[in-house]
Amino acid sequence: MDRNDQPIENPQDQQDNGEYVYVGKKPKTIPLYAAICAIIICIVMSVLATFALCTILDSPYDGNKDGSGKGELSTEQNGTEGEGQQNGGNINTDGLDVPSYFKDVIVLDEVFKQYSFDGIDEEKMQEAILDAYIAATGDIYAEYLNAEEYEAYFTERKGEFVGVGVSIVNSEITVNGYTYKVMEIISVFKDSPALESGVKVGDCIMYVDNGGELTLVDEMGYTQALDVMLGEAGTLANFVVFRPQGSDWEEIEFSIARRKVETQSVYYRVSETNSKVGIINITGFDMTTPPQFKNAVDSLKESGCEYFVFDVRNNPGGALDSIETVLTYFLNEGDEIVSTEYSTGETETQYARVKRYSSEYSGFNVAKEEIGMYKDLNCIVITNENTASAAELFTATLRDYGLAKVVGGTTYGKGCMQTLFPLSYYGLEGGLKLTVAMYYSQSKTVYHGIGIEPDYKVALSDEALEYNFFLLPEEKDDQMLKAIEELVK
């Protein structure tokens, strides 16, 4: 599933062991060959400290589910620092207790340092070697995160970010006969500076402040314009939106101070074609998802909805605790949610149960009365080829227990689990994640590398594919229409 931090049973213990207090701190620099040796040592030593680790079932897109770390390596490699000696063109690495392929890198490093005209950027080289090493292992979900990425990783997986509090998509509008590429706002987060400033869904960001000058998004390009919108807390985001007013546009300028806001992973609405159907789109599973999911279901029920469509198309995954909590709302206490199998043959199973964490992880809590509270919902799930990891576990579990049928396309097919090893304890920046286990839903059906076949396979029409997925009208969404049809018949 997606990359996410995993709280242990007593989150305070995790804090006391220093997993988060070291995030982002810059350790002392060490020689390149020592860094290579240290990464082997840190893998083994980190395994021995699994009580302080974060386990994730990662998505296929960010390299993203969490569980308790049980990864284990059987061979320990201890590297000792040594210096290459130049003897008639030969560099002596015999004193280094490292694998031969590391000695080859050390030889190259020493030759470049001694003879290269351009010299070596050691920081850039160190990160490149770590990336290359990971790529050569063949573990397509393994990844090295530098200090900045590691820190951003934990912030993101707590469901927080710094910004104005909107979700945007790449879009186009036509003004006075000219078509412009814009960033269309599809959601304004609650308790966000954007909401407080009057930004609305449907507003199209036409200009952004680029170094003190308002520049067309169409000229800058989507990616660069998005980067300009981001920034540190307390700084101003200056931009101009075009708001639809009938057949015309109203031009509105905003200057909004950025701050930390909670992400939105769950969106909901009443169906446009059947007022008895509530549609809940889950874009990922993080700490915000369980409370937002409960709010979505309860709000739609209050609106008179009797049927529910859970849309997990393009959902790349999420935290194990998040998906466990959401699924517990549908299951009886003690029902199996997920089992994991490690390379040692050891297995671990998670069940629907009461969960209590500290306030930092309160989004994952499950009260006794919440277990099974949605097990009688009339619901159906929509998937596509980008439904992955935690979203696949959500889909498979509801179907395993006979709670929902599946409509749409075959899912991505990711059922392996990664462990994130913090490297700061050992003098290296960032963290390392690698695949350590496979996971299975209650039926033990293997979908890794295969995907989940829907009960009703429906493809989107060519016309529907012309739309940005998030702007696709319901009446043109054949998968949504089929889900509603099967749900209410």
C-alpha cells in the first residue's frame, strides 16, 4: 500500500525511542566507502530494532500500507573503514571487509578523486550510489529517501501539508475566444485559509505570482505553477482565479497566507441521477481517512441516501492502520482483515478490534460501538487499473465478506509489503524501504501481479476518457452508472 508511518501499540514508546525526533536532522558527513558499508550495517541493525520501525504496504506510484515491521535479514555485513593505497596503478582494498562489488566502487572513487579534472560532488554521488544499489536489487518498490524526502514523507502520511488548502487539476477554459490552460480547483479543504478567504470549487487559477510578477499558468506550465503555489508557512500565495458567472468569467485576486492544513482523502456527494444513492470517493488511506469516511457516510444517510457507491478508482493505497480502521466499521469483532507472510515463513494476522492510540494517532482509533456499524450498508465498489494496494485490500475484503460487488476495471495488483528503515541512527540521512513480506485478504486469494477482477467489468467510453477524471460528469461515467444500476435494482 502507500508509504505511511505506522504507530505501534504505544505511540509514546515510539517517540521515546527517537524515531521522529531525528527526522530531517543533518548527521555528520562520512566517507563514501563508509556510507556504502554503513547502509549494509544499518539494514541489519534496523531489523533488530523493529519495535521502532515503520512498515508500509506501498503504492505502485510513489515507489504506497503500513504494518508492524517484521523484516529480517539473515546475513550481516560489517564494513571497516580503510583507505585505498596507490601502488603502481593498483589500489589495495584487501583490508576492507566488504563485498567485492563495493570494493570496485571504492577503486573507482579513489581514481576519480585523484585524477578527475572536474572532481566529485560527494553528496550527489552518495545519493546516486544508494539509488543505483537499490535499483540493482530488482525490488521495484524499494527506495532511498534523502533527509528532505524522509521528513516530507512523515508529514504527508499524517495527512498534513503546508499550503492554502485546495485540490487542483490541470484543465482548460475559454475566455473571449482564447483557450487557456489553468489549474481548476476541485476541492477546498475545511478549516483552510482558502476556505476562509472565499475560494470556491470551480474557481480556475489563471495567474500565479512568480517572483513578484503575476504570470499566466498557461505560460509557466502546470508543474512549475504548482511549485510556485507551494511554500513555507506564513508566506503569501498570490494568485488570480477566473470564476464562472453564467457565460462569462469574474476575475478575482487572492493573497492568502499559507499554513499547515489537513488533507482531504474522502469526498462525498449525492448522486445526480438517483437521490437515494450516496457517492463516496476515497483518494487514499491516511490518518484523515477514517474520520472523514465516517462523516461522509453519516452525512449522506442524513440526506436520505440508502445506497452507497465507494469509488476507489485511481486510489494508490495508504496506511495499514487507516484501512484496518475503515474496514472494522464493516466487520464483526474478531473478523480477519489482513494477514502478512514474511520471508522467514512467519505470518501475522490483523483482526477487527477496538484500537486506542495517543492523540497524535487518534484518527486510527476504533471504539467498541464503531465495530460493524456499517455492516448493513447497501454498497458497491468501483475500481480501475490504478486502484492499488490498500484500495485493493478494501475492495477484496468487502467482497470476501459478501458485503459488496465490484464494478469497473481490473485493479493494479500489488500485494507486497515494504518496511521503512530510518538511517539517521547510523550516520546516514533519510531512510530506506524494501519489500519484506506479502499480504493477503481474508479469502487468501492472490492478486499480487494479477489484480482484482470486477464482478461487472465496464470500461469508460472514448468520450469519457477525454475528460479529466475528476471532472467527469456522472451522466458520462459508464462505470458509475453501472454501479448505481446494480446497486438499486
